[in-house]
Amino acid sequence: MASSFPRKPAAPRDSPEAKSATGAADRAANQDRFRHMIESASSMMWSADERMHITYSNRRLLEYSGLPPEGDMGDWARRLVHPEDLANGGSSFREALDAGREAAMEARLRRRDGCYRWFMLCVVPLKDESGRVVEWTGSAVDIDERKRSEENLRFLAEASVALSQLADLDETLKRLAALAVPRFCDYVEVSLKEPHGAVRRLAVHHGDPQRVAQVEEIARRFPPLDNEGVRKVIATGETVWLPEVGDEMLRAAARSDEHLEMIRALKLRSYACVPMRSKSRILGALAFATSESGRTFLPQDLDVATELAHRAAVAIENAELVGALRDADRRKDEFLAVLAHELRNPLAPVRNAIEILRATQSPSPQLQWTHDVIDRQVRQMTRLVDDLLDVSRITTGKIELRNERIELSAAVRIALEASRPLIERGQHILTVRIPPEPIYLNADLARLAQILSNLLNNAAKYTRPGGHIWLTAERCDGHVKLRVRDNGMGIPPPMLRKIFDMFTQVGGTSDHQQGGLGIGLTLVKRLVEMHGGQVEARSDGINRGSEFIVTLPTITGEEAAPGPTPAVPESAVEPRRILVVDDNRDAAESLSMLLHARGHDVRVAYDGLEAVGAAIAFQPDVVLLDIGLPKLYGYDAARRIRDARGDGVLLIAVTGWGQEEDRRRAKAAGFDHHLTKPVDPEAISRLIDGHGK
């Protein structure tokens, strides 16, 4: 008879055994569901025991990192996290874990193929009832696109600032290349298309100078072909984008085994080359590549590269425009300098001839009238030339004020002397009212007098014959207000807003009877502002007169008190041996006649070599030397004369070249003084008479 074992009766459903079995099954089911959820998550997730030994890693983490399923969390961090991020944020992250707190940081994690992507790392402790950590859970959420977008925006902003610096385009583009590494790429090349069609590699930049040397060596050994890389992009205007540079691409591009090994050594990972396009013109190209960083160029990165190339193209266009403007400005300055020289040369003998005629003291009223007319017109032409050059100097910042402590009355006296011929010709009544006590300013005496004379001349031109002109001055809270008022034709209200603009003349283009170039008031405004003052124009309208008010800061009498002026003993004028040198024979001979009439022994030369020979043979006390001489330029002639005669000779440049640079060159060549044609004979006499005293 078969034996049988009695069956154990089933436990009641509400017994402890049944409840325990049901709970275990539920926990297992929950764990299965949780694990399924973790495995299907897009984030990388893991867990570790209290000793931070990895107990679980989801599939995404293992596939991304290539790490084994288990290991030490610290070791994982050293192998996964980018060294820079580990150095910057790793210590605070570790401190939080050691204290049993939640820790988080943004970091780049290394992919199994060597690339890095940005993640948000978060590690959370699980604690028991006593507060002891029994487990750690961690996650890594991919934030690479967000971080790239933020970094790209910052990079574009900084690049735009760099591109706005147009002082030197080449240096600006080189700074742009330096900004791109390592913010955007590991390697960048900037190439420009030259006007004749050639391609110039302007800049190659990499964080490691050795890599730059490698690139330069490849270009030297294997010069790029027109249908390759940057040159092809410039020729076609089409972008080249290689998200992943594979070895098969390198083999296809290599021209030899040696070439292949050289480009393999660059370890290129990703490449993009975009044209710098300006409307229908290709100006150059920007080429970007990655290597050590392992970064691959995504579509959004290509958008950044394209936008950067566009901004670079705009910067190049702006730089070309600025360069063209500077070139035009330089040519304008050169033209004005040559124009002034050519105008001053014929004016010099005319003025000398006037002085010679005056010296005859002819009783004829008609001849005296003729002298005065010629003299006024020569002075007017000289003033127009000077105004042209002054506007050019001021607008280019080439005028420097020679400020000193001066008394206002001195500037007023000089201005009245300069403007009196024009005022007298118009038979105007001039009223001058300035305070009797001295008013001191820190100013350039010649320029302040020029401000006042320009305003007085303006009033005289726009006031009918027999009109009234007032020049007044008054103190006002540490300033002086200078007013030039007239009862002339006035200023229409719309013109008040632009009366100080260049070439503006009241009366419009059809009314030129007042003469001038329309730049006198422009000069006034610029010179007043250079003195720290202000100028304004007022008028009640047509035929209601006008008023110009100049406000300038004053200084106290104590600040301005001049030192004692040494007395200059009077002495008789001594005859001198004078050499006059000018290739303009009329100018040379007329000046010679003037000086001879004043008792001097004068010789004349007409070129630079003749001047040097005459200086050695004649042994003059004074040499009046033109600059633009044939055979030997005036500067060179001056040096030779100075070498031969030493300091015993007074060298005076008498020339039509009157720019600041001309004065500096004259001083460097050994000239004692620099006078611009047409020269006031009295100015020459003062220099000659003062020599040797």
C-alpha cells in the first residue's frame, strides 16, 4: 500500500503568513515597475549603498559611459566628469555628500567615444529613522543644448563687441579667432579674399601653439587647392558642414601617406566652414574645427557660425568704409595743404610789391587807393586760406591750443586790429564796451582773437553800410560773456538751428554778395568749445539784427598775475647779411628789394644747392629759406647750412606749407622759425632785428 504525506492545510487569507507573502509579492511587483520606469527614462540614473559603491545603473548610463555596471562612485566621477568641471565644482559637491546632504552641479560628462556633453548631476541620500544614510540615488539630466545655446549667445555677444572695434580690421579678426577658442571650437581659421582674387589666411588659432605650427606646416608642405576647403567655400559661397570627421574622409582628402598622417595627427572631430557674405560679394570665410574637446557641431552651432560670419562681413564692410573715409580725409588734407601752398606762393610777391610801392610814399590818391585795395584783397585771400586749413585741422583733431594766462583786453585789441579794415570799408559804427578792470582767462591768445575777429567780420558782412556793431563783455559767476551784436539783416528762425554748420550762409545759395566760405562760424563754435566755453546765436528775424554770445570760464587775478616783464633796452637796427632763397623769382626778388630798402645786404638764390653754396660763400647772418625748392629740398638745405654755419646763422622758413607737421619738420631740420606766406614784412623785421640780442 502506497504511503502518502498529509497535505498542509492552506493558511487563512488573513493570517500573518498570507499577509507576509502578499507583501513580498507587492514589493517585487513595485520593484519591477520602478526598474522598468528607470530603464525607460531618458536620464541616466544609478543607486549606491552607504559606502557609495554602485549597486545599480540604468541602461542609458551604461551605454553612454561604457563603464561596468558596478564600481565606486568617486572613481566613476573621476572617469566621467570633465577635469575642469571636477576642479571647479567637485570639492563643494564632495563636501555635500560627506555631510550626507543632497548635492547638485552642472558638468560635462565624457561619452564612451570621447565626446563631452553637459548634464545636470544630482545625488540624493536615503536615510533611516535614525538619520543614517543607507542608500544614495543619482541622476544625470542632459542639458547640453541649453548650455550650448547660452554659451553661443555669450560668444556672439562678445564677438560683436570685438568686431565693433574698427581701429585695425586685421587685429579685430584675430581677436575674434582668439575668442572662438575654446568657447566655440578648438581650432579656427580666418581667411580673406583679396581685391585681386587671391585668398589670404589672416589668422589660425588653437589653444596649443604646437597645433598651430602643425597646421602651418601642412599648408606649407601641401598648399591648399582651389577646389578644397576654405578656398572652395569662398569660390562657391556654399557652407561645408561635417558633424563627424571620419578616417575615410581624411583618406579621401589626403594627397599622400605622409599628408594623411599629418592631418590625422590633428585629431579632427567635427568641421564647419562658412562664407563671410556681403550682399552679392564673398569677403572671406571662417573655418571651425574641434579635436581635443570631442565636441561635434550641431545644427544650432552651424547657425551660430553663419551668424558670426555675417557679423564679421558687416564689420569688414564697415572697416572698408571707415578706411575709405580716412583715405578721403587724408587726400582732402593733402589737397588743402597743396592748395594753400599754391595760393600762398603768388600772394607773397604781391604783398611784397605793395610794401615796396608804399615805401615810395606816392602823393597820388589814386595810387594810394590802389595800394589799399590790393592789400585788403591779399589779406582776405590769406584769411580764406587759413580758415580752410583751420577747419581741416579742427575736424581731424590736429589743432592744439597753446593756453596761457592772458588778459581779455589783449585778445580784443588784436581782434579789432584784424577786423578794422572790413568794418571801415562798410562805414559801420563800432561800439566796444569791456570792464575797465582786467579779466583773465586761461586761453590761446591767437585763437581767442580769431574767435572775436570772425564774429566781428561776420557782423560787418551782414550789416548794411553805415550800420552799427557792438562788442561788449561782462562778468558772470566765474565766466565772461562776450557779445557781438549788429543791426544788420538778421537770421531767419529756421537758420538759427544750423547757423554754426559747415558752409552755412544766411541768404541761401543764390546770395553770395557777402563773400566767404561759410566756415567762419563753424570755426568759432569749435574753438570756443575747445576753450571749455559755449556759443549761441540769437535773432528776432529778417532785418532785425543778430547777436552772438560767447561764454568762457575766467580765472582769478591771483592765478593770472603775470611775473615781472624784463625791460628790453632800445637799440638801433643793425644792417644784416641776408640770404633769400625761393624758386618763385617774383617772391625772392620782391622780398630782397624790401630788405635792401631797409638797409640790409641781401643775396638771392633760386634752388637748394645754390642756397648751400651761397651760404658758405656769402656767410649770411640770416637765411630766409623756402621749403619746396628744386635740386635740394628746403629741409635738406637747412641741415647743410646749419652744419656749415653752426648756430651763428638765423634760419627762417618762409613757405606756403603751413600745417603742424610742416612746422615740426622745420624744427627738426634746424630752422629757428617757421613763417607761412604771404609773410608780414614787419614780422620778418622783428625776427631779424631780434637776432643776436
